[in-house]
Amino acid sequence: MKQTVKFVYENEEIECKVEWEDDGKEFDVNFFDPQTGYTGRSDPAAVQGNWWYQNDEAQEILRSLIESVKQWGDAEDWTQFLSWADGAEDVFEFEWDGVTRSGYDGEYRELSRK
């Protein structure tokens, strides 16, 4: 079973594919890099290897999104929110709650699921 997951923060996206084993318990996450395709890695930071934005502000936004996906994933298993339908697409939006976009200061929280 496979589905597409998109994490969105300030209109920037990180996409991945989640593939479930037949038992529905084990799964692999494969993040997508728009420059090179699927990375074969389960860490959202895998897309950092090839920045596809020339704009410094957009790069900072993307770094913040990557950090928020990491922190949210560490705090709670986001896979429990997936639709569990083969081929489905799930979209999660994040909101920054702090005075700086640095991933090391302030807090991220999951805002909504489309």
C-alpha cells in the first residue's frame, strides 16, 4: 500500500511517499527532492542536499519546514493521521509559533491536516 504525504509551511512543500508492508505495521518513508527525485531516505533533511531555491528567505522557510517535520515526528507518530487508503494523498500544514524561524529556538506545532 502506498500513499503520498505533503508537509506544507508558508506555501513551501516537502513531499514523501509512504509504503506500507502487507501487515500494515511496518512502513518505509521516502522523501522527494525536486532536483534529483526520490532520495530513498526517511529523514526530511534528505531534501537539503540540493537547494532548489535561490532566494535566501525561501531557503530559510524550507529549513524551518524541515525542522518542524522532524520535531513533530519526534513528538508524535504522524503516521497515525494518515488515511490508510492505497494511493491516497495526505497534506499536513505547519504553523511557526515564535519570533524567529530558527529551528533551534521557539516551537513548532502541527496546524491542520487538509
